[in-house]
Amino acid sequence: MPYLLKRVINSVILLLITVSFVFFACRMIGDPALNMLGPGANDIALENLRRAAGLNDPLWLQWVRYMGGLLQGDFGVSYRYGFSVIPEADLKDIGVPVVDLVAERLPATFLLAGVAMAIAVPLGLGMGVIAAAYPRHLADRLVTVLSLAGVSIVQFWLGLMLIVLFAVQLGWLPTGGYGEPAHVILPALTLAARPIGRIAQVVRSAMLDELAKPYVVTARAKGVAEWRVILLHALRNAAIPIITMIGDELSALLTGAILVEKIFAWPGIGLLIIDSLSRSDLPIIQVSIAVVATLVIIVNLLVDFAYRIIDPQIQLGQKA
């Protein structure tokens, strides 16, 4: 437990460093008020925004106020989403709470990542187990080729090809959007390609190592059914690297879904980040990146907890 507590503390420190880095980076790329309102903003609107957002204060004071607000659950407001015409009045009551905008997009991202992992994990496990059970056979070679293709393929290109084939040519699925079960299929398949390949490769490697160990030879000599040897013995003992890879790929899905969400007009947090970058909406950029970083840290912590559940004999944090 001390190790897990230490991991939690380190994760919190890492999150604070990440949030601080994004905060300062957003203010080093130019005038925040001008970036948020655009080059067409007049002087009155710019001054009102600087006063409402506290941008006239020293940078260190802005950082202290921002971090204090985060600790109190105040994530700031978005002025770009609050109006369509640059106002000349006070902006204090015009901004839209950032937490509402981010919370509105998170379910879509969770759904996309969840469906992608629901596709990737069973397929990756199955392919890896089959390849390890029949090494140097046709099945093994086929899995090797498919896994390499999944790891190497460019998501942008794959997404466009899936749209051309299944949406434009065949007309089976929509080109994008959100709301119906059919909308999630193409973006989920696009996101699942890489995890399928990575998981299959790790499962194959870990299973081959386990199947070569003496306990497997002994189990087979005793007449234990081959499927029991593979699934109940070898796969269970190979679970640690597999769980690690699944956690890494889930983190990659949460951080790498930005481009896929843009291609398929999927209204998740990735699309929100892209739109906020184009709008130079600094409050949304800061909070969105902080949320994504928090989710990645949580996934990594859950992987650590899973180690102890799979094998209680593992002593986390101790040298072998």
C-alpha cells in the first residue's frame, strides 16, 4: 500500500506540473485576450476581457489564482462560446463555464474509446493466443502480418478509406456524426486498428515464453487438455505484460482520438480541443488537456492495482 500511495502522490504532482506547463505555454504564444477574441476585436472588448479574466495582473498572480480556482472546482469560463459578436460591454456575465463544455463532451469520448477497446481487446487476445498456439504455421504468419499492419497503418488514412468504402461506395454506414449506434462503428474501427496489432504482438510474445516453461511441459505430460494449458495456465501467467499493454493502449486512445474525432465529426473532447485551438480559447484548452492528463494518470493507477489483483504475490515498488 505505501507504494500505491506514493504513486498517487507522484501522479498528483505530475498533474500539477502538466497543468502549470500548459498554463504558461498558452500565455507565451502572444496576448491571451487578442488570441481569444481574434484580430478583429476592438480595444474596448480587449480591455474588458483582460479585466474580467484578470489578464492585467502579473503572470505569477494569474497562475496562483488559476491553480487556486482548480483546487476549488472553479475551471474558468469560455468567452468565445459565450457570444457570436464581439461585445463592447462588460464580459463578466457572458462567459460559459468551461466545466459544462468539457463535461458535455466527455461521454462521447468515453463511448468511442470504450467501443474501440471492446473491439481491440478480444481480437488482440484471440489473435495472439492463436499465433502462440501454432507457431510458424499459417495462422502465426497471418497474425504477424495483420498485427504489423495494424501498428503501422496511419489512422488518418484508414479513417478516410473506411469512409470511402463503407459510407460512400457501399452506403452501409454514415460518414460521421453522433447519436445512433451506426455512427460509432467506423471511428471505433479506426481507433481499434493499432491496439489490436499491439495487443496481439504482446500476447504472442508473452504466451510463447510461458508455453516454453517447465510447468507447461509437465501439465501436458500429465494429460491436461491443451485448451486448459493455454487459457488457464499460460495466459493467466502472461497477464502482467498484457494488462500493461492494454492500459497503455487505453491511454493512447484517450490522447490519440483527437484526429479520429475530427475526421468523423465525433463530438468528443478531442474535437473540442481542436475547435478551441482554432478559436484560441485558452480556458478550454487548459482544462481539456488537464482532463485528458487526469484520465491517463487514472488508467495507469488502475493498471498498478490490477497487478495486485492478478497476482497478490507481486510486491510493487520493490526491486527484484
